[in-house]
Amino acid sequence: MIPTQDQAKQLWDKYELPEGKRRHVALVARVARMLAQQIDKVTKQQINIALLNAAALLHDIDKNADKRSGERHPDAAVRILREEGMEEVAALVKTHPLHAILDGAIAPKSWEEKLLFLADKMVKYEIMTVDKRFKLWNDERLPPSAQIVLDRSYPKAKELEREIFGIVRIFPDNLAQLASEKEPGVY
């Protein structure tokens, strides 16, 4: 099952997604949809925008959820989405965390996976470039193990940014303006 935007918002309430995360996931969804529409115009690739939108809206659904032993983000989100009968959404959400791009088994491969991963890395509470997002993470003074993942994933995230923006023929710096012009707020 692929939930509608309203069904996704009901899950935000059910799992008590914090207000800041609601803003984040809504912006990730907006960026992902816009990039998908641009890729479709240029390449005529078949991108499942409904699935991409649902995964973007729900990729952080576990932020306030109880985690089981051994779970880390997004393991709890994947479990929750499977329990809610959303296997396709869960499979897509599994590929979005920073560490996924370093793991060949779960690294983003499909257009939906690549767009969700990239959109998430271009949004905190506003739309930004991958460079700015990684700078913000670096400024957080992460634990050493997290810093290693950040440092190793940066070149791969930049490569994905170049791939997608090379296709859509816009500059990453212009994304925020284009996203706000293309679509009104989603929540």
C-alpha cells in the first residue's frame, strides 16, 4: 500500500512526529517530487512519484518511536512501515540514511531511491546544497564513528548530486527558488 499525503499525515500524528521533522519531511517530499518531474521531462524515465512522495513524507517516522534492541535509524521506520502494510514504502525508506550510500546492498540504485536520498541530504529545515548540509553536520561535532560515515559518504553524495543535477540541467544553488515557485506548501 502506498499512502496518500493525508494518510501519511495521520501517521505523523499516530507516531508523534515532531513539528520540526514534519517541516523537514514535507520539504524533502517537495524537492524529491520536483526533481522527479524534471527527470521525467528530460529522460522520460518512469518514476513512481506516489511512492517517492510517500517515502519522503514517512522516511523519519521513527524519530519519536520506541526503538527495539539493535535498531537504529531507519530500522524502526522500516519496521513501522511494514507493520502498517507499506512494504514498498519501507523498502525505499531503508535506502535513505547517510550510511546506505556506503553499503552496496542498500545503496540507492533506482530513481526513487536516488531522489529520496539526495532530497534528504539537501534539506534540514530549509532547502540547501549538499555542501551546505554536510557543513552543518560537520559543525555538529559528531562522535568519531558518525564523522567517519559523514566523511566517507560526502564524495558519493556529491557524485549523486552531480548526476541528478546534470540531468535536470539546473544548479543545486537554484533548487530552493525553483521548488518554491513550482509548488505551494504541502502542509
